[in-house]
Amino acid sequence: MTYSEAIEYLYNARPPFHQVGAAAYKPGLENTLRLMAHVGNPHMQLRAIHVAGTNGKGSTSHLIAAALQAAGYKVGLFTSPHLVSLTERIRINGAPIPEIEVADFIEQNKDFLDTLQPSFFETMTALAFAYFVREKVDIAVVEVGLGGRLDSTNVLTPILSVITNIGLDHTEFLGNTLNKIAGEKAGIIKPNIPVVIGESHPQTMNVFLAKTQECGSEIYFADQCEYLRRTRLRVAPECELKGNYQEHNLQTAFVALRALSNIQYPISNKSISYGFAHVCAMTGLRGRWETLSENPLIICDTGHNSHGIQYVARQLKELTNPQIWIVFGMVNDKDTDVVMRLLPQGEKYHYIFTKPNTQRARSAQEMLALWGKEAIAIEDPKDAMTYAEEHAAPEDAIFIGGSNYLVSDAISRFTH
């Protein structure tokens, strides 16, 4: 089986959540456990850090992985979704999984997969864990796909759990209150395993405190560790991730790394500083307030819900370019009306709404109607980006975001 055939099989037999949404979601761990047993129970052999959260879990996972790599460890990294290639989801020391590994895994296990019918994400989780075990990684950093309690990755018993923050997202699966969502994400907390909470919130703190008390687990609230916060600023003031919102992720990653140092994975301040300063180069992270081009300045960001967009909007307001062209689109299961209220307004902001390349996307005309103000609607993302390029002066800025699909198209267009 070739890599192309394996990808076709994965997408056609079990379309991924990022393409079809709720239809791809299979809550519960029974399928995953059966699949893990079939491939040798790699989840029982991994030493891992398990990272959940509404926003920032991808950046935090990459920051932790980069610091561990800088300390000399062989580090597996499992994240989602991918932006350009599926192989981005599974990395060892920054190198994507070889295409032949994906093809061989599908070919060798196809009969079992046909019988079990696991989801796309369940299959990818098994592939990642089996690959990490076979390659003998020292430690794996594993990002939760959706929620926590019922996520496929929750078959792990990690050495450290991390929950970045809680916001309203995927409410159709996780609940429509911060309390309920916190309860789902707290499901990754295991007995006697320490946990780092990135951002404390009065509506969710008691959920985490109750869960850790039940589990006998030590808990750290990163934004309340004043000494560690000051130490982080002194040790690692520079970071390759430039968005202002990354401050929370840096803080969470630093506290997690310090907690990790207490459980047999010593990491020097020098390694943390180097890892943070070179996180993109070391791990392949893309799309976080990333500059794609200059003159005009072209920036993209993967923020795609109200919790993430509030930071993106703040960053947009800080740009000093005379005119800012915003190519923006969203999928239909996000809180679009709330996001629209957060976006900056004024004479210097010019919106071009478009339809991301997924069947879950809102049309450009829908976005325009929701916006209710002067803007342009161009359905095709490539045409929307072309319009922005043709109208922006060299001193202007172009921002592309609202959906991972638009960011993927932007990266492919401007850096390949």
C-alpha cells in the first residue's frame, strides 16, 4: 500500500472530525482499547505528558516538547489537526512520521480496522503510540483531540497531566457551561499523577480541586505560582511564538517542565530557554501569529473560537499598519456570532469573508450577513487572498484566520 492509498483509505473509510465534524466523533474508550490491544498495548509502555484544554494545548505541547528536546531527550509529539500534511500530527524530535510508516500501519492492520471500524482519530492515536514505542522515545507529549474524559488519548496513564484553560467550545459534546466542560477535561487527571492547570477561573477551580482531591493528585495553578512566573520571565524571556496570547502558554509550559523535573526528568533552565526560543524550528509548529511575508506584512493565526479570537483581535488592534486587510472564515460549529462581536472595527480594517475548504464551513455570504456591515464576500479562499494582495499597499498588513483550513491554504500559498 502506498501513502496516497493509506490516506485515501483513512479519509474515505473514516472521515476525520476536522472534515465532517460530529459524524466522526466516537466518544468512549472501548474501541481505542481494542485497537491498542491489537497493536500490542503501546499506551501501557509510553511515558507521556497528557495535554488538554480549550485553547493553547497545541502551542503548550510544542513548547514542552522543544524544551525536552533541548535537554537531550528523544521526544514523541502527537498533536492535531494538521495544517498541510497528515504526517505533521506525529513527530519525533520535530521530524514528521515517514509516509511509509503510515502506509505500512494501515496495510498491516487493514483487516482489523475494517472489522472494528474505529474513528480516524482512534486510528491515528494507535499509529502514533505504536510508532513512539517502536522508536523507543524517552517521553511523549500527547495532545488531547477533543475534551478529555472520553478522548481516545485518555487510555494513557501519563506521568504528568496539563490542562491549559477552559472556554466554550465543542459545547454539543462537552456541555454548555464552563463547569461541565471543565469536568470533561478533568477526566485526564489520574490517581496520584500531578496536574498543571494553566489558567485558574472561579467557575472551574473547584472542579479541578475536587477531582485532584478524589485522585490524591498534586495540583499546580500556573497563573498562581508567582515565584515560577517570575522565574520564567528571567529564565526564558524570548520565545519564537510571537502572539501576545502565548504568554499564558509559556507560563503553563514552564510550570509543567518544573513539575516534570521533580519526577525523574531533570531539565535545566538553559534547556527551557533554548527550547522556547527555537520552538518552531525544533518542533515544526506553524500558524501561531506566523509572519508569512513582508511588504505587505502577511500574518496567519489558527485561533478559531471566541476564547482564541479575543487574543487575536487584541493583537490586530496593536498593528500600526495604515490599512489592515482581514481574510476571514469559520466553520459552522463555532460560536460565530460571539467571534464577530470581538473582531476589530474601524476605517482601517477591511474584511474579506470567505468559505474555508471543508464541508463544515459557513459560506462567505453567511459570514457577510452575520457581520451586517460593509465587507466583501468571496467564496473561494484563494480568490479572497488574491483580492487582499491586489488591494493592500506595501505598507499595509493582511491577516488570514478564523479557521485552520484558511491557515493551511495560506501556508501552502505563501511558503511553498
